[in-house]
Amino acid sequence: MITEQEIDWFMDHGIFSDKLHKPSYNELIQTYPTALHLVKRNIKQEIKFLKDKTNNLLAHGAVADEGNRAFIHALEEEHQDELARLKLQLKLLEPRDETSCFITPQDIALAKLVPISNFIKIPHSKKSICLFHADNQPSLHIYGTTYHCFSCGSHGSTIDIVMKLRNLSFTNAVKFLINK
């Protein structure tokens, strides 16, 4: 069985030594299937760390002046988005019933939590050139799990963008997003 130290070494020096590409947890599990329990533990540690950090922000927010409260609130929202992403990752690592060809409302809710940034590169400004029409200016605005183009009017959730980019039906897009 692979140890945590071996995974850390490979992430820093091994096959993932390219500093521009840090492997996702899914890539790590595909490369080292025995690392699943370590990945789950690391995600749980990240969740605990973010919860503690958010609680500290809230404690500081109670005594902060008005200008700092807005900054603390923005950080808190960012932490909540990251927490949702980590919880989704943890949920997706759980074994699924592969015999089911149907999707449930829970599957749809999970699919809607997947950030659009998993499928398209998004600049820091959260604005991009629209993928659905000829565009010279960044008119596509990305809001975490939703998007809107102020030029052509295209808008939707992560499910919608996966349906358009991969030419999938709604059901298949949901299955793709949750690895079902």
C-alpha cells in the first residue's frame, strides 16, 4: 500500500513534477487507486481547516469596523464556496450504484455544485470570451456555478454549459458531472 509520504514525494518530484500542473485528487486516485483513503482524509482535513478559518473570520468580523466587515464577508463567502466544492469532492469519492440508469434530484443538485472552472479556464476577473458566438471582448461572466453572456444572452448552470460544450443530453450531462 502506498504511504502518504510516497504520495507527497510523487506530487513534488515524481510523475507530477511539472510545477504548472498539480494533480487533482481524481488524477491522484487514478494513478494510485490505493490512495483513496488518504485523499478522503486530506479532504476532511481541508474541510476542518476551512471551517476553523471561517469561524475565526466571523469572530474578527464581530469586532471589525464597517470597511473590514465587507472584506471579511467576502472572504467568508469564498470559504463557503470552497467548502461546498470540497464536500462535493468527498461525496463523489463515495461508491455509487452503477446499475441505475436514472438520475435523482440529489444527482442534479450535486451536478449543479460542480464549478464551471473545472471545464473552462477562467481568468481572475471571472470574465471570458463567449464560447457560443464570435466574440472580441470578454462578455461571458462566470459566477462560480452559473454563467451569463451579456452579448448573446446565453446563460445557465454548470449542467447547461456541459450540455453545450460536450453535446450531451441533460441526463448524460448530469451523469458526466457526478461521474455516474
